[in-house]
Amino acid sequence: MTSHDAVNPPKWFRYLLHLALAGRVTRDCFVGDLIEERNEIARRGDELGNKGIWYAGQLFAVISHRRLTIALTMVVCTTILLSNGLLPVLGISIPEFPGTNVIFFGGIALAWSYAGFIAYRRTGNVADGSLAGATSALFTMTAAMLTFALLEWDHEHLAAFELLPLFVLVGVVFGSLGSLLGRFMAPVNPSPR
């Protein structure tokens, strides 16, 4: 293997990066920075390690917040579909208790905080945590509201979309809290790019 092969990213990395990052310039800059970093490691004489694992780690650092958002959105939608769609059709009723909303929204708020924590740990920028929380809130609550609207298409369920800006603002707050928590828990070691 030549030194050129040791620093250039594998084809699968470029394909997955295309899915993870929008904008060709952004992707090309990111890949260029990673190649430069691998070249610097080789120039210092340090062990390069497994190229595939190293690039997989770099890719994970880019898409970890997005994965959390997608996974959370899918869990929320599946829960809504099961509890408000499938289970009532099967004649199974889930008893509501006073803490139901606290558990549901508390879990979501915790996930928005974690998105902020991940974003801060990746970049070292508190504002990135706020953006991560807002993005998670936007996607999660939009998907939840769409799921409710599809189960029962009426004015009441469609009116809930008016609350979306409020949920995004709450996502900013929890993302910022997660980011601040990340800042005070341990020093950040953002990947040099």
C-alpha cells in the first residue's frame, strides 16, 4: 500500500459522506481536511492505524447528531402509531395516568439535551448545541404532529402545528443546556479537521 492509499478515504466513505453532508464544497473541504490530517500523521511518523476504522470514526463524528434525531423521530412516531392507532384498533386500551405527559415530554427533552451535548462534544462550540436541540425538536415534533394528523385528520390536530415554533424554542433551550453540560463535564477534544 502506498502512502497515497493510506491517506485517501475509501469509496464507501465518500458515498456515505455524500448522504450525510449537503453541498459538494462542504464535503470536498471536509475530505481535504481529513486527507491533510492523515498526511500530517504520516509525516510525523506516527502509526496511521486502520484507514477504514479511522474514516468511520470521522464519519460518525459528523452524523451522530443526525442519527439521534432520526432515531428519536422514529421512536416517537412508532409510539404514537402504536398507542393511538394499532392498539385501539385491536381493542387494547392504555390507561392514562398523570405522569404520562411528563414521561413523554421529559424523555424528548432529555434527547434534545443529549443532541446538544453531542454537538458540543464534537465541535467545542456551545452554539452548535443550541442548533442541534432546535433541529431535533423541529424534526421530532413535526413528525409527531404529522402522525397525529394522519391518524385523525381534523382541525384540532392540524391546529397543533401552531405550537411548532414554541417546540423549536424549547429545543434550543434544552440543546443549550446539553451543550453547557458537555462544556463543564470534561474538556473537549474536537477532531482536528
